[in-house]
Amino acid sequence: MTTHKTTTHENARCNVYRSTTYALFGTPYLSLHTADPTEAGSFAAEVSGGSYARQDCEFGTPSEGVLRNNSFKIFFPIATGTWGTITHVGINNHVSATAATTMLYFGAMAASKVVNTDDQLIFNLSVTET
């Protein structure tokens, strides 16, 4: 999967060169979406209900400016309701959808996935930052 930086994340990275604190990032969390979050980092189409919860994700050491694969599998909970057709993922700085949450990266899944009751998504996430 190729990810793209959100506008908020790009602006924060640029502000580093202005000696402005870059405080957007903490533990990264993976979110699932039924539509493109776009560069605005919209959470409007994030899955909700049915035992859905964002999952923390870990990445290896960057190399040549590229964010490398996470270092473990990411297990989403077993769905207790229909989540819809998952088309995109987001990488966020907070575990829940609060005012403090910022989407940092987003990307389309290689293939969309319909998640019905009793399904479970498991990711071996492969990410290339653009």
C-alpha cells in the first residue's frame, strides 16, 4: 500500500524548519474507512460500531526516507456487526476519534474488503510513504 501525508501532517513537518514544535505524533493507530479520507484527513467514513476499534501499529526504522513495514501483524477485533466495504486505511495519532486526533497518513487498500458479522481483519501492513 502506498500512503500519502495529510495536509495537516505536511504543514507540521514544514513548521519544523521554522523552529516550531512538531507534536502531532505519538503512538500510531490504524483506522479503517469505507471511503477515501483525502488529504484533509477526514474521519467521516471511518468504521464505527460492531466492536470496531483502531489498532496500534509499529514500524521499523526508516531507510532512505521510506517508512518501512510494521514489525508485527495488526489484528482488528472480530466484528459483531457489519462494518461495510473497507477501501482505505488511515494512520492516526490517537486511539479514539476525539478532538485531539489527527490523521497523519492515508491510503487505499490494494483490494477492498467487505466485513460482515464474525469477520476479522488481520494486516501484514506494508507501507511506502509518498
